[in-house]
Amino acid sequence: MTTPVTTPVTALVTAGGRTAPAGPVTELPLTAAQSGMWYAQALDPLSPAQNTAECLEIDGPLDAAVFAAALRQVTAEADVLRVRVEDTPDGPRQHLCAGIEVPLTVHDLRDADADADADDAVPRAEAWMRADLAEPCDLAAGPLFRHALFRVGEERWLWYQRVHHLVMDGFGYSLLVRRTAEVYSALARGEEPAPRTFGTLAELVAQDAEYRSSDAFVADRAHWGRAFADRPEAPRLAGRGALPSRTFRRRTAYLAPDTTERLRDLAARTRATWPDVLIAAQALYTARATARQEVVLGLPMMGRLGSVALRVPGMVMNVLPLRLAVSPDATFAELVRQVVLGVREIRRHQRYRYEDIRRDLGLLGENRSLVGPLVNVMPFDYGVDFAGAPARARNLSAGPVDDLTVNIYDRADGRGLRVDHDGNPALYEDSDLAAHQERFLGLLDRLCAGDPQLPLSTHGIATPAEEALVVDEFNRTDREVPPTTLIGPIESRAARTPDATALLYGDSVLTYAELNARANRLARHLRTLGARPGAVVAVSVPRSVELVVSLLAVLKAGAAYLPLDPDYPARRLTYMLQDAQPVCAVTDRAGRLPGDAGTPLVVLDGLDVSAHLPVDPARALTPAHPAYVIYTSGSTGRPKGVVVPHGAIDNRLRWMQHTYGLTAEDRVLQKTPSSFDVSVWEFFWPLREGAALVLAEPGGHKDPAYLARLIRERSVSTCHFVPSMLQVFLADADTAGCDALRRVFCSGEALPRETANAFGRALPDVELHNLYGPTEAAVDVTHHACAPAGTGPVPIGRPVWNTRLYVLDAALQPCPPGIPGELFLAGEQLADGYLNRPELTASRFAADPFGAPGARMYRTGDLARWTAGGEVEYLGRTDHQVKLRGQRVELGEVEAALTGQPGVDGACALVREDRLVGYVTGGADPTTVRAALARELPEHLVPAAVVALEAFPLSPNGKLDRRELPAPVYAGGPDARRPAGPREETLTRLFAEVLGVERPGPDDAFFDLGGTSLLAVRLVNRIREEFGAELTIGSLFEAPTPAALAARLADAGLAAEDALDVVLPLRAEGDRPPLFAFHPAGGIAWCYAGLAARLGPGQPVYGIQARGLIGDEPLPRTLQEQAADYVGHIRAVRPHGPYRLLGWSVGGILAHTVATLLQEAGETVDLLALLDAFPAEQWRERPAPEEGDALTAVLRMAGFDRAGERTRDDVLATLRRASSPLAGLTDHTLSRIVDIVPNHARMMREHHHRPYDGDVLFFTAAAPRPEDWLTREAWRPHVRGAVVNHDLDCTHPQLMRDRHLDTVAAALAARLKELGA
Amino acid sequence: MTLTREQIRGDIAGALGEDPADIPFDENLLDHGLDSVRIMTLLEQWRREHGVEADFADLAEQPAIDAWAPLLGAS
């Protein structure tokens, strides 16, 4: 062990360098550049991210005392080193001290110990530096810098200096270093140093103020506002953004001297500088790595040329956005030219701050970045020596890293360029940075060696090793398969196991022999009508035995089948018949298909084919012949028929059998409509393998309870779900008893991880497989087995047999793992193309550049990326195609249909919150338009809402601005609502105070009201003072309104007292008449929150709660008195009717009583909903063993029957396990409930009902109950209208559980709709 | 080897990709497209080949050939 000899050297210095007591202090405002840094620090005061640091390696004899003297003089000369910064009510101020102590420590790390490793001096010094860099800097205390001098060898020194970014930038460091070297050299020679050359901080401040009040400032603002008016998305290499971290990751590389030479040479050839070339290379890399044709890079600019700042060490630099179009067809020389011109343009407006640009564009409020990676070129002058001892500078920290920064240093020290990739650790692992750096340097190498006049498409970003991995290694799927067809193996199976069960539907059971015989007879009939290999036969039969027979018959005849969904609108069916020109169409009954296409019909009803032979027909069918034609949504408004050959689907089914191994014991559920290609394997896979096919009833695929029953009763082992349907199935259906189930397949849309994990919990012994594939590639081309408790996105997985996947960038170059690109498919399973659409086929099926000559690849339009392990992850679409509940929706097709309506001038369609919404201009009635679409398009293509607009919102460059389209339901009017509750009120007041705004509404967003980042810091401080709650600035971005912040503070576990007021606004917004929901016996109405959520925006819901939950008010004596009190509260919310009332349990009795009072006062009550509530006389003669117990009542309010809970603690434990908010009740409230519950039991029994004039909507908890004497019929004397009942399969408390609330809400919503809500 | 005003102009023109004749001696070179990177490149070259002692700030403060000539030791 060596002990470092550490000498703290501190001395008080003043301007002029002589030791003196601290002199006078000058106060200055911050420059705009400094304010940006101050704010960044205020976001996270304990973050050391703003520490910048450098290390200078000095080789030669150095006199530490002289060095300290030099530092003292330079500190005295450099104003900014002597400031500290304080926040004042008028904003931050910097105090410039005349003299301060220079914090310098000198460490002698030469090995004092003979056996010590001499080489460890440098690592020890570096460890010290790292530790120092990790210390946050106290701006108010100062000093904002620190020096250390390490002696690591006889003639080798490391000079470490760390300065807060608020006072120093990269160029500033070079000034400090040059001056220090100059002063040291003079002092070492015993000479007087040349006079001070630094400008003052006051000059910087004055220059900043002058600029900000100048015409140039106004012009610059206008320039940036114009240049980025369309607010482009920042390209993010990590695919997402993150708040700044406290540290950064760094990976360092040096550009080999010959590469540096070639770089300079390429710069000369393209008439640019080497930084221009580097920026262009980074733009190319970023564009490819983020799958964009346009990127905005951030360029740190020194901002000093032609300014006094040239001689002021300080913080001046600015980051400015450079927007570049990166088209694969352009040449690299053209891209460099764009950079040269772009940088020139930037330089003209470089004094305008990046923070201000973001603010002007409204990006601050959205916490959005304007730029992607930063390219920070630092060609600063470090050609210095210390009395002849040469020095080399090394940057240790260049400040905070929001995303990714590429630092390039040219230190004029003859070592060439150093490249640091700095990354935000929240976004990049070390391995990510390494990959980005290796690829970038590889690309740079190829660009420098190549011809700059070649198109950019000749360059990919993958390294050669990565390319081999993603193109070859991940795609090793070659497999010999026999040249069979879809139908051949089914016929051989029927011949081998004629007596095995082939099909079950309702009461029908068919053996293989029976099914085969029926299909053969029909096939022979179809042949007489022209069915043969190469021909198409339409089949429009609802799911039934006849459907399976018909499909088999078409295939047996050698023809391709065209499924026509009988539910499709007539116009759609006609179009498909005309387009596909089938030789005939099989239907179950006459009139099933429109007659205007002229297709010969084969109507099964009454058709006698018994004259035909029941044996397999001979046919000249090859794997190249089409097996089926399935129509999918087409972007131009015309659906397109995908023609899939036998070889493709045969390969698919052979792979499936090999992978999942169906046996004769298996039963496969057929529930997918035949017009959706998933049905292809459902129909035919079991019949090829001797398993049985279980058919669901038509329409049954939409009913989870029915499906669960079918799976149970028919012992289904294998089935398919679209993920959204699987979600519903797991939530709603009783999955217990699905004992035979062995495997479930998902496909059709992205499978959320939560759904996969919910599946693992509900059905732990069942396999879940995620498959992916477009109709254009024989159902599925990838597969992934889901782990029962996985994390992260569920991959779509690896390629199936004889299939290759390519993830390609815009230049059709392979993307490395982790980089998103468009997914292309190649191999055996590709469709032939689109029926009668050669041009469309040519545009989607292109030559495979990686395959054998003549091979094709299909462009999916899906965005995807490879994982490092060789699986593919689905990321979304490259176009406007969307998937809704597994169905392909081309928005273009919906828009074409909208535009086709009379009175519609323009149309646009999009998906909002999982619903399709159409927008139209031109004065057509939106309701009529929607109704017309429902007649033309399949259900999944009909918008849930059509919104009429005066005109479409346009972005500044004249494109449709989809973000500006209004949501289909309007919430609230122009007048802000009153704050709800004291918390919202206080927050609204704080908004007004900090923003200086008259009357901000509870739903107004901070940044919309003119909030700045600096004001955000102040608001967070004020909230801390008022509420004692620690909020981060980040939470202000996430919850920017008083209402949202109030909710967040409530979540933070603060007093929930206003949630115990008589009126509890569960949803205050909405134009419709509110629904008042009355508390059950326990007095609290929180149980209706789930109902409010289900009734959706626009429907206000208020809970009515018992008095006395908070204070010690006396409890009401009669129910009549209590109801009269509630009428007053209700009228305060809504002075006049119509009123809509609802109550569960005792709440129902209260609702009924309030309803009679309101009617007696002349008001209209048009809805009275009673949830398992029974009138007074039913209870009167009975004791109240259940209601008499407060703890039972508390549990009931949370939806639980009381089980083993004996004490209050037991009850609270149950509530906490269930995450019930009731677990947070105070002792006081709980003890009040103990009184409130028996009071209700008493009042209820003493109450006498008066008649209510109207209908009652009643919900019965229909599970058997101990109180078997309760009956809703008892309401008859008290209700003049009808009692419309809905039975729910649950107990009284379970009525408040999610799945039953769904039913209640659906019935309520239907009733409210009838009322014209 | 000391620099001459003509040499200075020639080197600047080279860095800017212009004809030396188009670079006036008395005009602000920033208006002709000179930037910090080019100044640094020129300075390195002149230090290497002509032992120039001026620093970046000296040149960037008054970016004109007439102002540079004495700093670069040119007659």
C-alpha cells in the first residue's frame, strides 16, 4: 500500500492575484445561457450531472507551488470562477466575489513503497477524479470549481479541473488552460506574466441583455419559429426518451491517423470541413437507425466568433437544431452539401437559445425534445506547454446527456481525433453505446474510403458480422418437405382412420369417412360446374357442418375457395364476386348472396348430390395451384384478393405439425370466420392429423362465456384467440374446468405482455404461442412460445420452415439487432400475389436481394426489429394500416368510403383509444354518413363515430395535422369549471400566483398558460410549502393541470378527507344530466367509481355519502329526513330535473325515497336504478344480523363477503390485500361507520315508502343467498311503472366487482342512450 | 519560413474553396464563410509549418488578413 501524500493548498486570492480579505461583491443577473443551466440543475438539485471536468496530462518537471500560484492568478482573472448563484424572488442572481480561496489539492502518488505497482498511480488518480465528479455542486455556496494536481511519476503530472456547467463551457476550458500555461511558464522563468487578456463577466451579461432586446433577437426567433413550425419528431436511437440522469455512460474511440487523414481528404473533396463530414455521417447513421428519411441533429455551437465572448471563459455555448433530409437516392456529397448550407444558416441565428426555441414551439410543455443525437465537435486550441513541458487534454465530462452525444475532440496536439459516445444511462447500456460507436465508425470508414458521388443506398449501417447474423444465421430454416397439397394429406388420413371422429357441431358428430364421402359427392357436383385446378369457387355458408363439407369439396375438386362472409354488406359481396369471377358460389340457402354479379349459385338447401360417387375425385392438382383466395382491406378503397398456393399453406401446416404435434386425441376449436386466414389451419390442420374439429356456433366466437363452455364440454385441446379477445376471455369467462386445453395460439395483432402473463396465471398448464403473419404469407411466418411470467414486449419470434425474415432500412439494407426497420418476408409461404392486380403485386412482392435468383420477398409494411437472440419484435406500422381487434383496417379504404358519400368533400379516418373515428367536411350529416358506411363496409371498417368539421386542421406546411383533430366526445365548454375540493382550489390559486394568470381553471395545463421551466421550479417549491409534498418537475410534466396534480397529491397518501364529503364528484365533467349514486349501509360511495369509469367521459356521476364520516355531526333520525337532506345537496349540483338516481343496497331505498321527494316537488325523475335493494317492509320484521355489523358493511362496500375476518385488523388486512382504497380510512371514520351502519339498519326498518311514478331498472344478485325471503316483487306497491330486471350471477357484495359492473354499466348506458343522453 | 500576406491569403482561399483573388485583405473573413473549425485548421497548419505563436482567440477576434498578418509574423 502506498499512502498518497496530499497537500491541500488553499489561499485567498483577489483580482490581481495578491492575498487579501474577501472584497466587495457584485450582483449580476444570469445570462440566458446560464439560466438554461441553472434550470437544468434546479430540476434535480442533488445531481452532479452539471459537473464538467478535464484532465491535462503534463509530461515534464512541474513545480507544484508555482502551479498553485498560476492557478491563483488565473482564478483572480476569470470572473466566472468567483461566482455563486442564489435563487431570489426575482429569479436567480450571480454574486461575483472579488476574492475567493482556490480549492486545490496536490497528491503525490509516486510509489512510496518499493513493491507497490508503479502503474497504479494513474488508476488511483482517476478513481479520485471519478469520486469528485460524482459530488453535486452547491450553487449557492460555491466555489463552482475545483482543482487537483496528481504527481503520478517523476516527471508526469495530471491536472484535474472540474467546473460547474453554469459558468464554463468547452471553449472556456481552452482559454483557462492556455492562460494557466502562459502564467505558469512566465512565473517558472521568473518573469512577470503578460497582462490579463480575459474579458469580464459583466461584459457577457451586458452583451446578452443587448441581444435579447435587439431586432436581431426578434428576427432570430421568427427564423426558428418558421424553420420548425411543423414540430418534427426527434429521432431517438433508443426508440424512446427519458428524463436526464445524474450520470452518463461513455465509450471512447480514436480515429486512426490514416482514417483521420482520409476524413480530411474527403472533406476537401466535398468542399467542406471534417466536422461537416462527421455530421453528415451521423445524420446518415441516425436516419437509418431510426427508420426516418428526415432527422434533426443537435449541434453545440461555441457562439463566440466576432464577439467579446471570444476572450471570456464562461458559459456561452448553445445547441441548435440541424434538420437534414436523408434520402437513399441522394449522394453522400449532396448530404455533406446540405450540412454545409445548414450550418451556415444556423450560424446566422446562433445566438437564439435552444431552450427558447423549444418553448416557442410548445415542446417544453410536452417535455419533447427537438433534436436527436448531438454532434459536439470541439476543435479547441490546446497547443500549450508548461515551461516547456508538453500537455495533453482529456475531457472527463462534457455535461449532462439527455439522450446521446457524440463528442469529437481535435486538440491540436497531433494525436488525431478522439470520439466519445456519451449516453443517458436510462436509455443506453454500455453494450448499446459500443454497438452505436462501432457501427458509426465503420460507416465513417466506408464513407471515407468510398466515392462520395454514389447514392447513400450503397451504405448500410450494420457491421459485416451483424449482417451475416441477421441475414443468414437467424434465417437458417431450410427443410425438405414433400410436394403435397392442402387437401392430399386430408384424404390419406380419411382413408387411414375412416371411423375416427372428424367433426363435432351441436349434436352432430361425423367420422372421417362420413365427412369425406359428403365432401366427395359435392366436389363431383362442383366439377360439373367448372370447378378444377386454377379455378375459383366462392363459399358463403355460415359456420356449420355444411361449411366444412363445402370447403373440402372445393379443394377436392381442385379449385381454390373464396370465403365470403355471409354477414358482409351486399355491395361488398358483389364487388368480390365480380372481381374474383368464381365459376360458381356455394351458399346454404337461396338469397344469401346478391344476384347482380351473375355468379352461378349452388344452393345446398334442397340440393341432392346422392347421384355422385362418394370416393375421392381424381384431379391434376400441383403445389403451385391456388388453394384459397382471401380478400383483405385495400388502402385505395378496393379490397384485394390474396391468392395463396397449395405449396405455401402445405409448408405452413407441416411446420405446425412438426412443432406442436397434434395427435388423434386432440380436438381443435374452429371459431374464426372463414374469411380470416387463421381459420385455414383451424379447418384443415386437425383433419390432416386425425384429430377432431369442434365447430362453434355462428357468432359464438364473440361470446367468451359460450366459448369457455364449449371448450369445457367438448374437451377442446387447441384453439386460437386474437389477443384482444383473449384478454376478454380471461377477464370474463370461467376458465376453470378447461382441463383438456393444451395449447392456445395468438395472432392477428400485437400480444400485450400483460395478457400473456394473465394467461399464465389463469391457465398455468396450457402453452401460449404467439404467431405472426400476413394473409400474403400463408397465415403465419413466425412463432414464439410465451414464458408464463415473461417481461418486456412479447416477440413475434423466429421464422417457420423455409422462411426468411429481413428487417431492412430505407435503403433496403439489413438493420442490425435492436434497430427498427421494415419487415420483409421471403421463402416458401409467399402468396402468388393479388388477384387481377399485377401492379399492386409487383409493388409489394419484389426481388429478394439476399436469395437465389428469381426469389421474391414480400414487403409487409410492419415495423420490426431483431432481438440479439434472433427473434423479431413487432413495433407497429410504416403506413396508415391499423389493426382493430385483429382485423386489418386500411384507413385509406375507410376514407375512400367516407369521401364517396353525398355531401362529403373531404375525409380522414384514424384510431383513437382503440376506436375507429371518421372526420368529414362538406356539410353532410355525420349520422347519415355513418349509417351509409355500415351498409357498405364490413363491421370492423365502420367508424365508431363520424365527426363533421368546418375544415381540416392543417400544419404550417399545409399537411393535415392529425394531432389537431378533435376527440369525438367534447368535454366541457369554454368556461372553466369551478375547482372541486380544497386541494384543487389551492392548486388553482398557486397556478394563478406563479403564472400571474387571472383565473386558471382546474383543467388548464401549466405550460398552456405560459408556464416556463423556471416558473415550474417555483411552482413545485410553492406546492412543497403549501402541502408539504415533494413533487418533481417531472410530475408537473405528467400531471400538468391543477386537477391532475390534485389527484397525484391524493395518490401520495395525503388526507383524503374531501373524498368523504356528502357530495363526491366521481366525474364532474360532461354535458349530460348527472347520475346520482347513493351510498350503501356503510355510508361511503367510493364503490361507484368503477361505474363512473365504465359509463365513460361525458356522463357525470356524483356519489352521495352519509353525513358524519369526517366530523361528529349527529346522525339522521329517519330515512325521510336523510333523503330530504340529500335532495338539498343534489339540487346544489343540479337545480332542476330530469334527475337520474341509482343505489345499491340501502342506497337503493335512499334513491327511491329521494325520487319520491323530487317528484312530489314537481321535478322529473327519468331514471331510477336499484342494485339488489329491497324495500323497508321486507326487513321490518327481521333482525339485522348482516347489516348490523359495521365491519361486514365495510367489507361489502369493497365488494367482499365477510369470510374469516374477526377483528378490525383482519378486515383492514383484507382490504389492503385487495388494494382497496377503503384500507386507508382513518380510525375516526371507521368508528363512525360502526355507528352509521346500525343507524341505517334501524331507519330502514322504520321507513314507509311512498309511491314512485315511473319504471325501475332493477339488478338482482341472483346467486343463492341466506335471506331467501328477499324479492324485488315487494317493490310493486311502491312503483307505478314496470320493474325491469337484470339477473347477475353473483352475490350481493360481488355486484360491485368489475365483471358485474360491466353488465350493470352496459344496461345503464343503453337506458341512458334511450333517454337521449 | 515566415509567412507572407499572399501565402496567408492563399491558405485561407484553399480552406474556403475560393480563388485567392476573391478574398480581400481588409474584409471580415466570417462573411466569406470562415468559421471556427477552419480557423483552427489554418492555425494548426501555420504552427506546424511556420512556428506561429498566435492563438485562436487572437485570430478569431479580428478575422481579416490585414489584422492577422502581424500576428502571424508576416511582413
